[in-house]
Amino acid sequence: MTAKNKHKLMPVLLTGFIILADQLVKGFIVKNWPLRNANGGEFIKDVFNNDLIWIIHVRNKAIAFSLGNNLPDVLRPALFIILPLLVLAFLGWYYFKTNELSNVQRWAFAGIIGGGIGNIIDRIFRPDGVVDFISVKFYGFLGLDRWPTFNIADSSVVICGILLFLTIIIFPPRPEAAVQ
């Protein structure tokens, strides 16, 4: 491996770490927390004893904010597995192909890819849906008492997506970077 390519491989460790952490914590939640159902009966752990963060086991067969929850089951694999896999494959290809990304942008790409893979694993291997377990008090902002429940993979995609967006806006690629 050349020194020129080493900077491209280091952030891939973040991808692996996010996938591993996401799946281990989801496995722990599935094993130790009862699934929340419409009739109640859920176990909620108030992390700080102030109603800010709860750990609660829910499943999401759709995507963010339960978008697509009412889609026919026949469409879900195409929209929630195949399409995201194509997007992640493109991101991975672009990640290794381009020299225009800064180091921070490479780490952000790695976090987005890791989070995306973490949720796709759930969509493929957990027929009840993606395991979500973090519930945050939202104090009525945007009309929400609590933010929709999420997981480590979701957090990684959102945080790294925001980071990538900010770095592109603040530090746009320089034309000479493409010449390297």
C-alpha cells in the first residue's frame, strides 16, 4: 500500500467500528428490552432520570421518521434495501476514486457508509424492521414531544452528513485538487 492511498484506508476503520457498535447495541436491546407495542407494556430506561433521553425498543419497517410505512410490502425491498445499497456502492466508489475529498470529508463519508450499512443489515436480517432505541425529549419544538426514536447508525448518518455538508459549503474543493 502506498502512502498516497493510506489516507483513504484509515477512515474505513470508522465504517467498521460504526457497523460493529450499531449491531452489538441493537443485539443487546433486542435481547434485553421488551418490544414496545400498541398496548404499552414497554420497558423505558430514563437515562438521566430527567425525561431527556430514554432507551426504548421499537421497530421501524420504513425509513427515517417512518416514511414509507404504508407502502406495500412488495415495494419495500426495492426502496429500502436495493436503492440504499446502490447509493452506498456509489459513495464507496467515489470515496476511493476521487482525490478531491479532504481528510475530514473522507471520515464523514466513512461514517455515512457505516451507518447506512448498519441499517441495511437490519432490513435484511430483522424481518420486524430496523431496531431503534434512543428517544430524546423535544419539548414541543416542531410540535413534537419526543424526537422519533433512532439508533447509532441513524446518528452516524445524520452527524456525518451534516459534517460533510458543512465542509463542502465552508471548504469547497479546489480545482487543483483534481489534478493530483
